[in-house]
Amino acid sequence: MGTAESKTPDLIVTTIAMMMTAVGLLMVYSTSSLMPGNYFQRSLAYAAIGFIGFMVASRVEPEVMRKFAYQGLLVVSLLLILVWIPGIGVKAKGASRWIRLPGFQFQPSELAKLAVVVFLAHSLAKRDPEKLRTFNFGFLPHVVIPGVPILLVLAEPDMGTAVVLGLLVFVMTFVGGIRIKHLAIAAGPASFIAACLVWFVPYRRERFLAFLDPWQHAQTSGHQLVQSFLAFGAGGLWGVGLGAGKQKLHYLPEAHTDFILSIWAEETGLMGVLTILALFAVLVWRGYMISLRQTDPYRRLLAMGITTWLALQASLNSLVVMGCLPTKGLPFPFLSYGGTGMVVTLTATGILAGLGRREKPCAS
């Protein structure tokens, strides 16, 4: 007998995704109301597109994406090269991260997250478990192939997204059956290269030194982190009230993107921050439960990969704005302003919600 499938996407995942998106829209409106540009209107449009992506992805069989796992990674890699082409790529604040199309621009590195998850889920699931434990057939293809878009993202430069992708590859390959010995061998050189990229690139070294003592660099490289501390401190237990925050009045740079959680902390206090983190924790828990329920290896790895990606990005952003990690450009999923990020995150969450409503039919 086949297992009957529900027509409704997983209720917990869907509810939390919609709640977090609504909070994100509210905070974008609050933080960008005094800034030039129609940030809220654009964010509302991106959320609407993302919602469509969520609903479509929750209803499409995951195996459809599996058919294009290799092509998707190749297309994303080509798009990451196009960001460097004059007239196509857009450079802002010293980084080439966007591609301009008529009427809008998008960020290929956001697409890379989903492409890497789908590729690894497909490739790890199709291989024999014994071959996965070998260096040539298990370790190399699953680290080297996704390493191409990771290096392209790092070259933009976008170290925050590259770190998320690198950690995502590590977690998925480990869960997928790659030997921990092989991953440990790769982790050493990767950590050394990351340390060199921080220490020998002046602006990253300044951020790292500011992280160690932000108050000493309060007027320069530590300014953003100090203002984030002030936002958290001003919020206290219950916050100063929605819309009443002061740090968004051009005191805290990137308040509507990377540091939106700081503004939320100022306006809703510790209780507001704990609420957001609790909602995200439930989302991550539900995602892993959905993964464990899957009988098909590809679906199990796909759900696990999407959940890990969201968990990593939310955790790293939270640790940065609280001063537990050096400052890096990494948005908070659902909350931060960003067109491509919003659409891709909601679409990926739709895939997860879809996996939560169905089981792989099995023969009697």
C-alpha cells in the first residue's frame, strides 16, 4: 500500500516562515523609513515573490530539482563569474556581488546556497556507502566540485557567505557518509587559509582587532559593533517600543540588513530577541525532524541541508551582532532586507515544508 500524502505543507514550518517574514517586513519599514529609496515597497514585492516560490516549491516533487543538480551548480558558477563582467556585474562598496538585469538586480551567491545543497543531496545519495568512505570517490568530488562556487563567492569578496557554504559542505558530507578523517585533513588547510585571508587583508584584520576590543576602535572599525551593543543595552528587558528605536537614525550602519536583529533588540528588548531565536530554534528542530522522517536518502539529505543552511546563517548573524564573532556581511534569514536572499530563503523553506507533508510512497 502507498502512503497517502497530505495536500498541505508542514504547518509548523509554514507558520514560522510567514511569521518571521512579517517581522522582517515590519523591521525593514521601521529601519528604512528615513532612508532614501523605496526599501519597504521593494521588500514587500520580494516577499510576495518569495511566497509564490514557497508555495510552488512546497508542491513540486523534490526529484524534479534532482534532475538538474549538476546543471544548477554549473549555472550558478557561471553567474558568479558574470558579476565581474563590466555592464553586467554591479560593484558596490568594493565588492562585485550582483548582476544587473532590466528593472532589478540579483545576487548569485544566494542561489549558490540552494544549488550546493541540491548537488550534495543528490550526489551523496546516489553513491554506494562504501565508495563514500574512499578518498577518490567520496571525499574529492563532494569537496572539490562545490569548492568552485565557494572560491568564486570568496573572490567577490563575500567571506561570510563563503564560510556558510564551507560549513554547509562539511556538515552535509559528514552526515552523508564521508569519513571524518578525510574531512579533518581538509579542515586544517582550510582554517589556515581563512586565517590568512583575515590577517593579511587590511579591512578584515581591522574588523578582527575591533572584535577583540570594539570600544578602543569605537570611532573606526569598531563603530558598528559598539552601536549594536548600545542598541541591545537600550532595549533592556522589554524594549523601547516598535518604531521608537534611535540606533536606526543613522547611528548603526546597515541597520536594515546585517544588523536588523540589533534594532529588533532595541525596540522589543531581550524578550523580543528570545522570541525570534525561539521561533528559529523550533524551525530548525522541525526541519531536522522532517529530515529524520524521510526514508529516501536524497530527501533526507535535502531537508537536512536546507535546515543546516538556515541554522548556520541565523547563528552566525546573531553571534556577530552580539559581538561573539568578528563583523561580517551576513543577513539574518527572513528578517534582513535583501531581494535575492528573501526569495531564495522562502523558496528553500517551501521545499522543506513540502518534504514535511509527504512521505515517500512504498510498495506493500
